[in-house]
Amino acid sequence: MSECVFCKIVNKEIPSEIVYEDDKIIAFKDINPIAPVHVLFIPKNHIASLNDIDNENADVISHIFIKIREMVKELGISDEGYRVVSNCGALGGQTVDHIHFHLIGGRQFQWPPG
Ligand code: 5GP
Ligand code: ZN
């Protein structure tokens, strides 16, 4: 059994507020939201980080971005603007080693981030 917290969410071993699911990906609300909209998009197969994207798994990553695009339209924030973030590795601020894309929106963001 996997020790990865996001694999546990995929396998429904721990609960989450799922907003989208199909056979390849799942999107669920972040447990500690930093904005009115804060959804995490992940592949169901365990991929550790951006460093592990290759030609074999690139399809699921593009699938995630298409779904993010659909979701921002559904949520009505596509014209307002929003941000998609994937933290990679220790210095990048990654705390869960299962690749994920934060969709955050519903407020003003600054650049550069902290
Ligand atoms: P990272 O810091 O790796 O970029 O993002 C990990 C994110 O996962 C954080 O925003 C954190 O709040 C979220 N998170 C960690 N554990 C859980 C969990 O068990 N359930 C949910 N829904 N989110 C989680
Ligand atoms: Zn995992």
C-alpha cells in the first residue's frame, strides 16, 4: 500500500473534496486554501515531480491542462485571471512528492511570489 498522501486520495483511503475525476486524473480542493479557489490537479499514476515528466507520461500532463482550462470556465474565473503553479523539489517549495498543479484564483496575486 502506498505511503503517498495523494495516492491515498486517489485510492479513497483518505477523504477529499473531489471536484473532477476520470480514469487518468483527479482534482480536489486543497485542505489549506490560499485563495477562494484552490484546487489541486494530479495524475492518478504516481509521478513524483516536474523532474519526472517525459515522453511516456506527457499525455496525462496535457490532459490536466485541458481540464484546468475547462474548470476555470466552469468556475467563471477565466476572464478574471488565475494562476497555475507546480512547486518542484525542496527549494521550489514542494511538500508532497506526487506531482500536482495548484489552480488558484478569486483574488489578486503578486509577482514575484515569496
Ligand atoms: P506543495 O507544497 O507540495 O506545492 O503543495 C501541497 C499542497 O497539498 C498544499 O497546498 C497542502 O495544503 C495540500 N495538502 C497536503 N495534504 C493534503 C491532504 O491530505 N488533502 C488535501 N486536500 N490537500 C492536502
Ligand atoms: Zn503518489
